[in-house]
Amino acid sequence: MKQPKPIERWYQCVAESDLSAIENMLAGDAVFQSPAVHAPQRGRAIVAKYLRAAMILFKNPTFRYVDEWFGDRSAVLEFELTVDDIYINGV
């Protein structure tokens, strides 16, 4: 399947560390789910905050995407990196 335009833009934002573009990429009803956060975070503004924080935290030379899945209105990007000698694999 061809990579959707929003995913291409996401990869561009990550490569350029363009934190300002994230919020405009998200739907108003975006939802962020993470095992590190006990409840789903709903809404464009709060989801953008979590994604900007992740981009800052994961900005290191070991970060890389390892797989991706797309739906009509969703995407999952699998990544891996090492922070302080701790291997992290996430989506």
C-alpha cells in the first residue's frame, strides 16, 4: 500500500524536528493511547503535546522506524531506540 500523504508529512516533521507542524496534521478528534498514560488523551491540542514531547525525547541517533500499518483514518508506526542503555520498542 502506498504511504498516505499525512504519514509522508509526519516523517518529514520528524526528520526536520518540525514541532510546530504537528498540531495541524491531527484531526480534531485525535486520540493518543499509551501504556505510560493511564487513560486515552482526546483532542488535537493534547495529542500534539504528547507527540511533540516524544519527538524531543526520542531525538537521538539510535531512533528508527521499523514498521508501519495504515487504515482509512489511522496509522501505526513502530519504532525502536536506546535511551541510557535501555532498549525501547514501541508504536
